Amino acid sequence: MYLIAEIGQAHEGSLGIAHSYIDALAATGVDAVKFQTHIAEAESSIHEPFRVKFSYEDDTRYDYWKRMEFNAEQWAGLKAHCEDKGMEFISSPFSIAAVELLERIGVKKYKIGSGEVSNLLMLNRIALTGKDMLLSSGMSDWDELDTAVAFLKPFGNKLTVLQCTTAYPTAPEQWGLQLIPELKERYKLPVGFSDHSGEITAGIAAFALGASVLEFHVVFDKRMFGPDTLASLTIDQCSQIVRSVRDLERALKASISKGDQVALQPLRDMFGKSLALNRSLPAGYSICLEDLEAKKPKGHGIAASDYQHVIGRTLRVSKQAWDFLRQEDLM
């Protein structure tokens, strides 16, 4: 499974914090770090309904997008840092200008945000690069998603559709995990899961249902400001979900046979049980069910599994309480 940790806007416009996230994520084992590339003038307008004051620092949403911008040299530095740490750099562009910037720094894979699925103009520009595309489906109905997939398939890019719900955070009934097999069947494409739950459960379940890509937001602390904070995993949670998925991958690849227990034979003998008597009994006594106990280890008497063959048999010799019962003790 390909694991993507999305920083998004969690860097708060600080280049230093962005690099700090890369350092922190390098220790978690994720395959890729994802950013969002915003160029305010190219993606926004005065008619954007979010042009309201929503933070202590920004007067408008437009000001917020401006604060999230880095220049090409800074983006190149972030990409180089990811690669130095053994992780792929990915970004979601929100304009053709952002695509051109990402092309200049040599990005190898594109993530298409949920709000861009119907932006065929930008999808066309990205598809022409020939690079892999991850298409998030959070804001799309079936018609819109069908259109986007049909539009992109002829270009021949490797295309993965991500099940996603645009809610921050998503409640369990909003995860849409049941759509993962449906998307695979509908489009005959790899399918992944873009998670906004803020917990690790949904991502692990998505893997179990056949998702080949898992994307999740990350944040240093869920008390930080940001539109995605409550829908994000902490760095520690990120490490936990990576370990869980990798353990599941190993488990599902392992060959386990119930027919071959040779390696367990010493333990089978140790924990196996032999029949014993739970009280002292005289010779000539006819054994009943209530007289029997099973004690470790195996091989010190009649096997506990053979207890039915003992009931009604007569003792040849007297036995003390908790003695093992052997075949030679019986008539």
C-alpha cells in the first residue's frame, strides 16, 4: 500500500514549519509527503464565497491563500528535502499556473483535489504531462466522476481513484468504505482512500477492503489552527497507521497452513493434556465422567481427547488423587 501523509496547509505559510514536517514524517515510514500548491491570483476571485475573515491573521480567504504560497525555489527545496529523506514529494495544484510551477521543479505525481474533478481544463494540462494521477472523489456525484474518468483514460496516465468524503472530520457513517470495491468494479482502475476522519481506523479498514493508496492529513498537534486540523492524524498516529498497514501486508502475504504443525509440536506437547483422576479411587472401581480431570503435559497418560473410552472401565489398581491414568491401570 502506498502511504501519503498530507501536510496541506498545516505549515501555516511558514517554510521552516514545512521543512520540520518533512523531518518528522521521515521517521514514520510513509512513502510520500503531499502539499497543496496555491497561487491565489490564478485560482481565486472576488466572487469566492469564502472571502471572509476566518482567522486571526488573515482578513480574507484570499489573504489566507496568499500566505500559503511558496515560490518555485522554495518548492524545489521542499521537494529536495523529501527526496533526501527517502520520500516522494507530491502536491495538489489548484490552477494551471500551479501545474506549470510544479512541472518546473520536476514533480513526478499529481493529486487532484476533490473540488477539481470537474476542472477539465486543468485535468487536461496535467494529463498531458503523462504523469501518474490520483483523483479524489469527495465532492463528485457519479456523473461528474464518470465524466472525469472517461476524459482522463484516453491519455494513458496511470490513474487511481480515491474514495473520499469532503467533511472535516468525517464521522464513521461518512467514510464510504463500502464504495471502495464499487469504484474498483465501476472503473477497472486502482482505488485508494483519502481519509479525513482524524483517526487510524478508517485507513486500516480501507486497506483491508482493497485500497492500494492511503492518504491522510497530518498535524503536529490537533489544537493548532487550520481548516484540516481536526481531520488530521498526529505524527504519532501517522507512525501507528504505517506500522499497522505494514504488519497487515506481511500477515496477508505469509503462508500459513493448519495442516503443518510440526514446528509447534514441542508447544503442542507442553500444553496438551493427559487424563488424571480428581480423587483417590480403589482397585475395582468403575470410572465415571465426574472422576476425570485433564492435566498438562501430553504423553503422561491417556490423551484427554480419549476420555469417552475410559468411562465405565474398571481400575486394575488403586490410584491416588491427581494421578495420571494409563491404559495399564484399566481392565
